[in-house]
Amino acid sequence: MWYATRASGYTALVLLSASVVLGVLTSSRESRRGWPRFVVQSLHRNLSLLVGVFLVIHILTSVIDPFAKLNFVDAFVPFIASYRPLWLGLGVVAFELLIAITATSLMRHRLGWRSWRFVHLFAYASWPIAVIHGVGTGTDTKLVWALALVALCLVAVIAALIWRLALAGPRFTALRVLGIAGCCVATAVLVAWMAAGPLEHGWAKAAGTPADLLAGSVDTPAGTAAPVAALSTGLNDPLVGSLVRSAASATATLTDSRDRTLQVVIVANADGSGTLTVTRSGARLCVAPATIGNSGVTGQCGAVLATIQVVDQGNGSASGTLATQKAGS
């Protein structure tokens, strides 16, 4: 569900950006012989409906996934969620604006042109709000591919808006200059805010992530996965994975059979030292010194003591168990 939430969110952003670009092209009232205006309008309308589909997936998976502890009220009432309330609330606002735009578009033949156009202009507000929501809430914001996607959407929409403003008639010279300057200033402000906020160390806490989700996690630097909740106590889970041996060390990479997002990596060095790394969904829960003995491999992840039994199954495969308890108990 966590992967589906992230993927559907970024897909919706890309589709929404494409829809805004096509909407700008449609407003220019231009057409080409091989690309007539009604084709652009149809594509714009269908892309907008697809945005709605992926937003529904995004919301449902966010609520079903237990990580952020969201409910359906949080999905429709902005700024009340316990998880990053401001940035999540902006996503709710963008979603509700898109609902209004889609509903009035479907009823366009029943509405006056002025009423429809007034509501439809909210698309120019929903898109930047959605971008800020994604950057402020998303746990992938610092990753290169996520930054590239946001940059691509930003460049496409801003370029389309500047192109449209440049086509305005001489009567609108002041509006053209103001609009183009506004696009440039808004882009600069967004980049500066990202550099000082979401891309900075400590953003998870500053954004309003609950303390229980921050406990035992690490606020990772740019280019790595986002922090997740700490390792739970009371586990007694089967593990399966691989075992690679060399002259200097042996490395066991094991996945929890009950929680596929949880992975344990044990490195046992020939000199008797070792390390234990535990991750969930690619984010590190802990990296701790490992004690290797007859009773298994033990390591302390925050306030949790983990004990891992590893069995060499041959042919490079391994199995085992992961047991956790409160340290000192």
C-alpha cells in the first residue's frame, strides 16, 4: 500500500501537469491540420478524468496503509490529520478543487459559460497546491528521480503559461508582463523553499510527523529513502534470503516473510566483529554492531533488542528467524 500511495501520487501529479498544459493550449484557440483543436480538448478531458482515478487510488491506499494512521475524515477535511497536517491538508484542498472542476466540466452544458470558466480557473490554483503538497508530504522528495519528475512538471507548466501569455494581444501588455514575472518569481520562491525546507535535514520533524513515527528512525540525507517507524518488539518472524561467503566475511541478506518491507542484513567478519542493518521499504531502522554467538546474532536497534538465527541452506540460500524484545528485558 505504501508503494501504491507514492506511485499513484506522482502519477497523478504528472497527469495533472499534462492536463494543465493541454488546457493552456486549448485556451489559445489554435489548431493544426494533423492535431485539430477538438483532439486537444478530448485528450485534456480524458487526462483530467485519469487524474481523478489515480487520486482516488492515492487516497484509498493512504488511508488503508497503517503507517501515517489516516482516516477518511482526514482525506476530506483539510488540516486536521495528525501526520504533517499542513502539507497533507494542501493535498485535500487541491483534490477538492479538482472535484469542483471535474463536476462543472461534466455539467458544462447546464451551466453558463462564465460560471463554468470561473470554476475552471481553479485549475491554475489546484496545480501549484498539489505540487507543494507532494513536496512537503512526500517521503521521496529528496530522491533524484522524484526531484526530476517535479522539475519536469514545473518546467512544462511554466513554459506553457509563459507561451500563452506571450500570445496575448497588445491590449494585455501589462498583464503579460505581470504574468510572466509572476511565473518566474513563483518558481524561484518554490525552489528556495524546497532548498530551505523539504531538502534540509530535519524536515520530517518540522513538517509535523508524529513523534511515535520519528522515534528510532533517521532523517536521511538527500538521495536516500525517508525515515519510517522503529522496529517493533514481540516479533518472532521467519526469514528467507541469501548467504554470501568470502575469505574475509559472510553476508546474510534476509527478508521477513510476514512483512516483506522489512529486511535484515548481517555482516560477520573473520575477526569476530560484525554489523546488523535493518531496513523497511528501503529506509534504515538501524545500523548496529552485531554480536555473533552460539545463540544467534544479536544487535540493538534503539530500544529494541533483535536476535536473528541464520541457517545456511546451501547453494547461496539461507533461512532463519527474527525475534525482538525490549532491550534490558
